[in-house]
Amino acid sequence: MPVNRPLFLVACGCIFLLQACATTTTPEAVVPVEEAPAQETRAPVKLTLNLPEKPADATACTPPPAVDRTFLEKGFNNLAAGDYREAVNYFRRYQRLESSSGADWEASIAVAYVKMIPQSPYYNWRTARESYLRLMRKPPAAGVQLHEQIVLMRDMLAILSGLHVNINDLQSENAALTEALEKREEALRRLRELMLGQKEAIP
């Protein structure tokens, strides 16, 4: 049986094409990608420095400066001797020379106490009471050691201040009662005069 030449050529061409595709389209070998090794988590290195430990409050180790109460003591001595002017001078001097808030508060209490004494030339109980109340609203900081005489003066100021207020209230009430009594006596006097006048007018 004769072979059809064109068909034979087509078949040969297809075979050659298939062989060419088989050689050129060979799939590339897939190279597996190696994963990067996981980095090891290392704990942070602690550096130990041989430094002296600092206290939480650096100022706690620093002792407060000593307060020189020489002039305050001299003020107490003059106050006991009845020399009120010289006592106040020493209290003021102590207040000027000592810059701490505690010393300023102590001197102010001492001066207010002198103003509360009736025999003092600075006597003014209202001013002394106002000073005392103002100082008690702003007491010294915690930890300030007050002189024992100042503590006594502070307590005495509280007592004397209350007494003066009570005395002032009683005096005001007494003045009001005295005025009312005078008005009553005046009314009774006029009433008596009126009654006497009526009796004289009767025949």
C-alpha cells in the first residue's frame, strides 16, 4: 500500500516537534530554599558596677543646719524680767539672723505672746489673736523641733485668745444691758413725772 508522502512528512514533523519540546521544556529543578536559622534569644547581660548605693532620699542623710537660739533665749530672759521692749528686740533679731522657716515661726509666736500681755507696751489682743490664727494656719514643716518655751507660748496664746473673745462678748452684752437699763430708768422717770403732774392738776 503506497504511503501518502504529505502525510508522512507531517507525521515526521510532529515527531521532531515533540522531541524538541521534550528537551526544551524540561521543568527546572526546584531548589529548596533553606530557612535562615532562628536567632537565639539571649538574655540581656547585666553589668554590675561597684558604685556606692545612693539612698532614696539623698537629703535624708544631710543633717539640718543647727539653729542658734541665743537671741531667742535672751528674749525669754528679758520677758521674765518684765522688759518687754528688749524681749521683742531679741525676738526680732533672732528672726532676722536665722533664715529657717521654723525660726521665723518661733519668733512670730513669741512676739504675738508679748502683744497678748496687758502690761506690755505692745498690748493689742486682737492683733495678737490674728497673728496666732495666721500662724496656726501655716504651722512649721513636719520634723521641725520647736523650742519648749515656744510650745508653751503657743498653747497659752490659744487659751488667752479664747478668754479675750469671751470677755469681749460679755462686755458687749453688758454694754447692751446697761443701755437697755438706762432706757428703762428714763422711761420710768418720765412716767413718774407724768403721774405727778396729773395729780397736781386734779383739784
